Amino acid sequence: MKKYRILTLLLVFIVLAILVVARLTRVSAQQPAGSVKVTPTTVTRVILFKVNPGQRPAFDQDVMDNLIPVFEEEKKAGILTDYMFFNNVTADNPNDWNVGMTQTYANYAALDNLGDRTDPITLKHYGSAVKQQAACPIVCSARCTIVEARTVTVEGRGFRPHLDRFHLHITESG
């Protein structure tokens, strides 16, 4: 009888110990409010183009004449924090992209009402909506097609994709 009493007490003690440990190490699927650390980070739009054969000079001219001036004005206005053009020198197939473009914004909030803030800058550059359409911007299907477009964020400190060797260097011919 004494043997069963000791086993019963031991069993009760183990169950209580398990309950105490479970209570102290409670795991929740949701974190308590304020416990998740969110680090604001930039947001980058990456657009990959396939420039049509024979259209690269016109594409590059369009970038110099239209996109870069507009992007510079957007940077001055605090809309863009950075932009970049780069080449794909290792195409996987004939239909792969050959030119990429990034537009970097301070955070996701910078994308709110983006068109309302960029349209006046674009309109000022072209002079009118008719002239803008006549200029056939970079997305014009006669010059190129968009292969892929993504919005990405980069987490961590000091990380920046090493694309220096792919930067698009355009020089004006004299």
C-alpha cells in the first residue's frame, strides 16, 4: 500500500512540475504587442527589360533624354532615394532580359499616391501628355518588352547587391 502511495505522489509531483514548466515557457503563435521589432527599410522596384534587336541606341537615348532627367527631378523632390540601370551580361536564353532598372524609395509609405506626386514632374519634363506619348517612353513595345517587374526590400545592415560591374554607362557621342 505504501508503495502505491509513493508512486501516486511521484506521479502528482511530475504532473505538477510539467504544468509549472509549461506555464513558465508558454509559447504563443502571436507575439505580444510591441515585441516584434520592425526595422524600416528602403523599397526597390526592379524592372527587367528585353531590348529588341537593333533598338539599343534608341533605348539608351530614351533613357538619357527622358528617364534620367525625370528620375533626377524625383530625387530632388524626395520621391526617389536612388535609381540605377544595369546590363545582364549572362543571358540564360535568347528571350532573357538584357537591361535592368531599379527605383528605390525610402519606405512603403513613399509608394502611397505615387502617381499624384510623379505625374506633375513627368508632365513638366515632356511639356504635355501628347508630347509624352509621342516620345515613346522606354516601355514602348517597338523598343523593348518588360520581362519582369518586382518590388523588393533588403533586410540587414550594409547589404547592397554588387552590381557595379553591370552599371549602364552611357556617354553622349559628339
